[in-house]
Amino acid sequence: MTIKSEVIDDILIFSVEIKRATVDTADLLKEKLIKLIKEGRTKVIIDMGQIEFTDSSFLSSLLAGLKQASLNDGNIKLAGLRPAVRYVFQITRLDKVFDIYENTAAAIKSFSKV
């Protein structure tokens, strides 16, 4: 898995470049997310546009990151979910927990509304 990151204004954008987001990649994502959030990057967007499948361990890592961001008065927003991945978020009701946007541009814009 490759995670590319960039900062636009004060927003950290993670682009997760993998087709299958599973237990094999969940710990790496969680580790990177929590480290950067603790360093002060509390506005985070995760671009999941390349992910075709996700399992519960990857979802758990996203939740751990969201919890850490919330503890630091921040937020994690998701962008670019493909239909199969969006469906997983719907059936697990995580679409009610995360702010989900069609693309990173919309997610970036949403931070300016806060």
C-alpha cells in the first residue's frame, strides 16, 4: 500500500493507493494517521478513490483515526468512495459517523464552512 500525503492550507490529504484495504494495510494506515494527528494535523481527508474493497479491520483503523482527531478538536472526512465501498459504509452505518464527499475538492471546501 502506498499512502501519498499532501497539505493544502492546514488540511492533510491522504491518498490511499490500494485496491483491497484489508487487515494487511490497516495497521499502517492507523499508525500514520494517529502519528500525524498527534503532531497537530487535525483536519484530515482520506481519498479512497482507488479502493475497491475494504474489510472491518481497515474500517476500525479509520475509526481509531477519527477518535484521535476528535480528541484533538479535529475531523477526518472521506472522499471518492466507489460504490462497493460506499455500500459497506451504509450497511455498517458508518456513513452516519464519517462525513463522506464525492471528491477531495468537495471535502476541502467543507472544512472552510466550519
